[in-house]
Amino acid sequence: GHNLNLAHSNEARAYNDQSGVMGYSYRQDDGPQMCFNAAKSWQLGWYEGTNQVKTISLGGTRDYVGQLSGIINYNSADVTNNLSNTNPILIKLNQNQSPDDYYITYNAKASFNSGTMEGGNQVMVVRARGEGNRPAKSELVAKLSALERYTITGFDGTQDSATIEVSAIDISIFSATVQICIGECSSPPAPTPSPAPFQTSTPTPS
């Protein structure tokens, strides 16, 4: 990672972000299999220029409500049904008045990320400086399961708060339903369909 100009991944103390590479080292030659965290993935630019990367900021798009897929779903396709995955896999909450930005991803524990040591199948929130294009230490600040949220007060020097809220997680499709908003979200998340009511047959006279 250092050869790619990446700095350490921290969580409360140095190297403690074990969700991906650049945290602790492990005594394995070819493992554990895991990706870089959200801030490092943004800096590497591997997903740049696709519709699977989004930026949220005061002066631009202020919210995203919908599916957040794991990085293992990058550019994936359902060949059988002729569908491609266009859900975002990486979202940046960008600040101009503060040096800190926030990076969000869903840490799907599967495929080439099956060895992640922390936050598997949770939405991860990472804070870092450097605008996502320079080496900077990152700090894992939240690991969110379904029905949990993380709030950033005074976002970008304003009275608005930014919130990252997880409505649901579906590990079968490596995806989370999220609301990521500065201030009020412009639209609510799609409701989860209620199960069909149980029906019984009306007995017929014999």
C-alpha cells in the first residue's frame, strides 16, 4: 500500500482499522483477502469516472437515497437477465470549509473481500484529509448495521448536519439501503414491502 502512496488506516489508534489493507499487518503471504477502505479506494481512483461513484456536498447534490452496493459488485452484471449493477459503491461527503471529508462504502464480506477482519456486511464511514487525491491517514468513525445512523454536526461550517442512515441490509445481494443527506433528505427511502397476509381456505360443506 505504501508503494501506492497510501497512508495508514486508523481507528482510535494507529493501524486499528482492520476492515481493509493499511491497518494491521498479518502473518500471511496471500491474505487475508480484503480491499482498501473507502478513503483509500477513493484516492486510488480505480472507480473514477463511473456512475458507481458519487459526491455529496453543500454546493452540489445534497443527498442520496437508495442502494449502496459492496465494492465486490463494481461493474458486475446479471447476464441471465441482461442487467448491470449501477448502484453506487463509493460515496464521498465533501467539505470545502473543513479539511476533513467522509467516505462511505458497504463492506460486503464475500469474494475478494471475504477476509475483512472488521465491519463485515456493515456500512463503513471513514474520515480523511487530502481531498481524496493525496496521501492521508484515515480514521474509521462508524460501522453501521440496519436501523443505525451516524451524524456529522455543523457540516462544512454550517448549522446543517449530515446524516448517514442505514434502513436495511441484504447480504444476499451484497447491498445496503441508505439515506445520506445534508440537512433534510429530499425523499424518504422506499418502504420495505410487507409480507402477504396469511390466508386460509374456507371449508366447504361435506
